[in-house]
Amino acid sequence: METIPNSEKSLYQLSEFTSQFYTFTVRKVEAQTLIDKYGAEAVILSGSLLVYTPVEAISLFSSSYTEFNKFYAPADLPAYVRREAIKRNIPFYNFFGILGNFVGSEGVLRFKQNTTG
């Protein structure tokens, strides 16, 4: 950026860095708001009901608090269940199918599609 400050690449990098700085600034304020609200208190971000049988690890349901969605707490659940199933020599992980009309409510559907790999 120093050698050719007005090049297309430099201007793009500057735009990206500016955008990232803004995002980090906003997240810092959001984090401080949560720290001010909860302090050092342990906070539950999400929860799940898991059942382990000799042949199957079953994720019955999960949920998370909307206030903490930016921390993506449920995103690690599939990996955790797989690791636990492997430790227990359980050959299958049942993430359960979902039913319904997903127009305008694709959150669960998209989550499961993106985490089953």
C-alpha cells in the first residue's frame, strides 16, 4: 500500500481493513455491554439434549439464547457429539431430520445442512 497507495489493490485492501476495523469496534462495544451486564458470572449460551445408546448418538434438540447468537455456540455441537461417539465406540450419529414449511424460517434447516459434513 505504501508503494502504490492509489492502486486498485491498495484501495481494496484499505476498504477491507476499514470494514474489519469497524466490525471489531462494534463487537468490542457489544462484548463490553455483555461484560457489564454479566461480569464474571458463568452464562449458558446454548443447550442440547443428547442421548447416547450403544449404537447411536442422538441429538434430540438444541437451542440457544438469541442474545448470544454471535458466539455461534451451537455450531460446535456436531463436532462434540462425533468426538464423544468415537470415544464411546458408537458407530452412528443421528442428527435427526426436520419437518415443516421452511419459508422464512430456514435457520434450523440451514444449520443442519452446514454441519452434517
